[in-house]
Amino acid sequence: MDQKGYRRGSFQSATSDEDMLEIAGASMDFSMADDDPPLDREMGGFPSYNGGGMNGTSAMMDFLEEPLPGVGTYEDFNTIDWVREKSRDRDRHREITNRSKESTWALLHSVSDAFSGWLLMLLIGLLAGSLAGLIDISAHWMTDLKEGVCLAGFWFNHEHCCWKSNTTFTDRDKCPEWKSWSQLILGHGEGAFAYILNYLMYVIWALMFSLLAVLLVKGFAPYACGSGIPEIKTILSGFIIRGYLGKWTLVIKTITLVLAVSSGLSLGKEGPLVHVACCCGNILCHLFTKYRKNEAKRREVLSAAAAAGVSVAFGAPIGGVLFSLEEVSYYFPLKTLWRSFFAALVAAFTLRSINPFGNSRLVLFYVEFHMPWHLLELVPFILLGIFGGLWGAFFIRSNIAWCRRRKTTRLGKYPVLEVFVVTAITAILAFPNEYTRMSTSELISELFNDCGILDSSKLCEYVNDFNSTKGDDLPDRAAGPGVYTAMWQLALALIMKVFITIFTFGMKVPSGLFIPSMAVGAIAGRLLGVAVEQLAFYHHDWAIFSGWCSQGADCITPGLYAMVGAAACLGGVTRMTVSLVVIMFELTGGLEYIVPLMAAAMTSKWVADAIGREGIYDAHIRLNGYPFLEAKEEFSHKTRAMDVMRPRKNDPPLTVITQDTMTVEDVETIVTSTTYSGYPVVVSRVSQRLVGFVLRRDLIISIENARKKQDGIVSTSVICFTDYCPPLPPSSPSVLKLRSILDLSPFTVTDETPMEIVVDIFRKLGLRQCLVTHNGKLLGIITKKDVLKHIAQMANQDPDSILFN
């Protein structure tokens, strides 16, 4: 519990998530973690602890009849007390309900208080949807800017530029209004020199976008890097990271997300959109008192905001709600489920109104399949699930090893150089291959696509030797030279994506993992789909095909294989199951493909779990040392509370405060000589009978305000934590009553309580600390940090090497 550093500042700056936390080079020191608040920085606005004070009368006063600013709030890198926060909200709600019977104004206040949650969800949905639309439109335009510009208006992307052109459908991408850089500079687009110029401009634009992104992140909002989901999970579990969801982070993340995606790096915008939506939720919480002043209520809002983020990322409102429930939320009551649904609905509706892609869809890779699948196709679907699990486990181990190397070597000191090198390598390798040159979302859309009559893609260049078709459903055909060329290019793209994503995820730019993972799976799925399609075409008389795939029939849908592969790889990396399947079938608009998706997602999770239990977000939480108690893991070791509590054997005795015998000077001495976040209050040092628990922060604020505003409070004034203080001589200074800041019901366990139960209590109640007693006498204390260290120790890990790094 020792505290290693302090920062000075005012109360106002320390209690608002709006404030920026300056961290040079984005290195975070978590040595001041959940039970080690950096309280000394709060003392900047107060007199020093010199024991001085004003003489006054001996009148007894209860100083904290009215709550003081700062009392009951939390420090940076601190864990909230869920039990206390819920209790405070119940008291507030009970008071409003009782007052509503007294007057019409109070009744209206009660109604507005009940309605404020829904209004907040409406605002979050509107803001998240609007920002997502802005990001989609900007990223689409800037991605095309690397290849050329529209003469009709530089703000048009390639597709929009050619909408009003008179070109034929097959030449729709070659309209005269759109000029490549070689056509603009040289006057022609053919030849080796034109190719080299286009190549050079592509690399230069990519480097410009990525460098601008990393410089903005480094200079203005270090917390805007990465996907944000590991930190969101930690914050929703009760941890406080000031500035992570602030306005500067929102602005910089929105801008740099567009730049990072447009640079062509192997990353996506879907994960960071969850962070953007949560920033919106946190900032809008400051408009409503009950959410601004209660950290537990605010986390309910952030859970709903995460659902809205996924809703606009994938156009999947129901999938967003399930993602928040399954993957990120720590506390998810039924009321939050309803509000998450509403926020996701409003966000999706807002994005649909903006129509960023001009196709009336919420995502670029929306697709509809019409052909049913056959039972025997479950075999290749399960193979894709195995591939997804293997890829997920390989990616997690490789990426964590690389990120650990970045943290522990000089590499981490040069984030700009790292982004420059990775972007240069990515752009140089990507341009020659049309499937890596295009944006990853467009690649996924191409791979999901079911070939129709009018498709001009190389993936659809089959040998057409049929006489008639029914509608748009084409029979299985022999692959033409374009398909074989596309297969080789996709195989090279797969190798590139598999390895380049390892080094990209975790750099100091906004980087999501959903889209790169889906791209890897979609490429693998399309390759397998075409292989099965050609096998069925040339060997339709084999026993496995003869019953359901006759010659001339449309049996195999390669796009479906791509979709199943995408789900498998995303599941292997994130270990999502239910929400993943729902998101994928919301993307396709069809329910008949749920079984293939479920089979692939479940197989992927089983295979990946067999190699390593952690998903990518849990692995990054552990790598960064965030104090997160994973609810999915079981604690099966036979240890007891007395084995984990402090003080241990040969340690100094536990620091306590007596209920009515210590003076202001005595308490100030304890506060200045120790760095604990709180102190047990006992009847006397001899009896050690527990009375309650008082937080260090509340104690400091109360004493300092009493010295300033109350007459008679001096260093020799007795501090009393009871209703009735013992009689004192008439000449004694005033008594300082602090019963109102005392927690009279701290959670306690006996020294023989199994740690299995203690860990369960910490997880389910969200405790910060737990007191240990024996026959009613106080023995010690267990903090959340102690629990995390003990779990690491039982897993044969060095506790100090993984905590608060």
C-alpha cells in the first residue's frame, strides 16, 4: 500500500474525467493503484500539516452536517466502492420519492429524474451515430485520396465522383471525372513511370496520414491510442483513469482514427468506435447530476454507450447490446439492458439517416445470401473454426510478446519512428496487390460478395458456358484465369495480413482489431469456398456431392465461407460467441446461416481456449497491469483470508484510529506518516473492537475544512467518530465530530474464510478492501491489490512484475 509518487492540483481538477492527464510518451505508472490514491497532490490548495489552528470555544459541533466538496469522491488510478455508490443512489432516490408527495414542483423533479436516464441515452445515440457517420465519410474519402482526386469536387471519393458519369456499368470505376495522380501530373495513366508515380504518391499519403495521427496522439491525448476496449473493461469494473474518457481524448481519437484508417495500416475503426461512444457517454453524464456525482451510475451509462459504439460500428444494434453484456460490462442490471437497447437503436437510426456509404446500409460490407447451405458443408465450416482458433491463439501470443518487448526495451521510446517504419512497410507491400491496396472494409465486402451476372471482379471471372439462369442465381462454374489470379493474390494478402497485424495492433495510433481479424478469416474462407466450389463442379459425381449438388446447380456460395471464416477468426482473437454470431447475422440479414456461424464460433473458441485461456483484451489488461478481477475465471486454491491479509508476520501492526481518544494532531501524524487509502476505526487500541472504516481522502478534506471554517478546532481538539463523545474538562478545545464520514458497515470476513469465497466477494460486490476479524477483534485488511497479487502468485507468476506496470 505504499504510495510512490504524488502530483499537486486542486480538488476540481482531480474529480473530473474531463481533465487531461499529462503522461509524457503515454507511459502510465500504476504504482499508485486501487488502494494507493495519490492524495498528496490534493493538498496543494490547503495549508500544510503543521498542527496550527485557531483557538476557540469548547462548544461541541458536528462539522459535516452538510456534505463537503470532494468527500465521497475518488482519486486517479483508484477503485470505486460499488457498495457505497449504490447505497448513496438508493438514499438519493428514496429522498426524491418522499419529497415528491409534498409539492407539485417536487413531483415534477421526481419525473424529470426518472426520465433523465432515457434522455441521456438519446443524446449518446445521436452523438455516437453522428460521429460514426463523420468518421466513415472522412475515412472513405481520404483512403481514395491516396490513389487520385475527383475533378468535379475534391471532396468526393472515387465512388461518389463517378455516380453522375455516363460510363457503362462495367467501366463505372473509370469515369473521366476521377483522375489518378499519374493522370493528373503526367497527363496519362499507362506505363512504368505512371505506375511508379502512383506507387510513390500512395506511400507518401500513407506516411503523411499515419505520422499526423501519431503526432496528434503523442502531443494532445496519449490515451487516444489503441482500441480502448481493454481500458473500457477496466473502467467499467470500477477503476478510475482520469482523462481516458475526456473531451480531448474524444476529439483527438475521432480525428486520428480517420487518419490511421486512411493510411492503409492493418487496423480497423470498429474497436475505437466503442471508445469514442464511451467518451460521448462520459462527457454527456456531466449534464445530469445523478450521473455526474455517482461513479456506479456513470458506469451503467458507459455500458450502454459501448453498445451504441458496436451498433454503429457494425450496423448491429442487438449485437451491440450483447457485446456490451458479454465482453465489456462488469455490472449489467436489467435497466441497463433496456437503456443499452435504446441507445444502440438511436445510434443506428442516426447513422442510417446520414447514410455514409450511399447504399442505405450502415456498413460497407453488408451482404445478402439466398442459397441454402447443406449439412455436409459443416465440415469445411468447422475447419474454418479450427483455423480461426489457431490464428487467434497465434496472434495473441505474438502480439503480447511484441507489446511486452515494446514496453521493456528502447523501442517504446520511439513511437513516431515505429509508426513510420510499420506504415512504410505496409504501404510498400500493399500497393502491388490490389486486394491489400484497397481498404480492409472494401476487401471484406469483396470477399463476402456472392458473384452475380453483372459482377466485374476478378473473383467472379468464371467460364460462362450456360444458356439460361434463374434470376441472379448462377450455377457453379469452372474457374477462369481471373479467379486463379485472384486466388494467388489473396494467398499473398493473407500472409501479409497475418504478420503485419501483429506489429500494428498496440502502436500509438487508434487501432481496432475487429476488421483485420475479419479480413484474415474472410480471405481464408473465400479460398476454401472457391476450392470446395471447384471440387463440387469437377467431381459432382462423388458420393459427398451426388445427393445434393448435381451438375448445373448452384450449390456452393464462396461468400458464405468468407463470412464464416471472418466470424471464426474474430472469435478466436476476442473469444466472443453469442454477440459475435448475432453481429454476423445482422450483417447478412439472414437467419438461416446462424448454425454455420455458431459452429465456427464455438469451434474457434474451443481451439483457442485449449492453447491459451485469455482473449486479446484480457491479455492486454494483464500486460498493462490494470486491477481487473476476471469474473470468468475460477479460483480453486485452498488458502484462507489470514494467508493474504496484511499485516503479515513480522510486519508492523495495522494502523488504526480510535473512535474518541485521538486528537487532530494524532490523526494528522498518522496521515502524513502513512500512505494508506483508509483506516479502520476501533473502540481502543487495547480492545481492537471494530467500529467502522474511514477513507484517508475524506479525513484530509474534513480536517482541513474544519481548520478553515470552524472556530475552536486546534491540534489538541479531540476527534470523535461516535454520536456521544466522552465528557471533557471545560477548558478543552472544541471536539471535531466526524461520524458522518465514517463507514459504519465495512465488509468483514473472519480469518478462517476461504480465499475462494473472498475472491468471489470482491468480484461480485466490487469491493475496494475487506477487513479481517477474529472473534470480533480486528486482525488485518485485504485490498483488491492483495487479491490480484495472490491470484498471480497462485498461478506461478511474479505478482510485482504484472501489477500496475
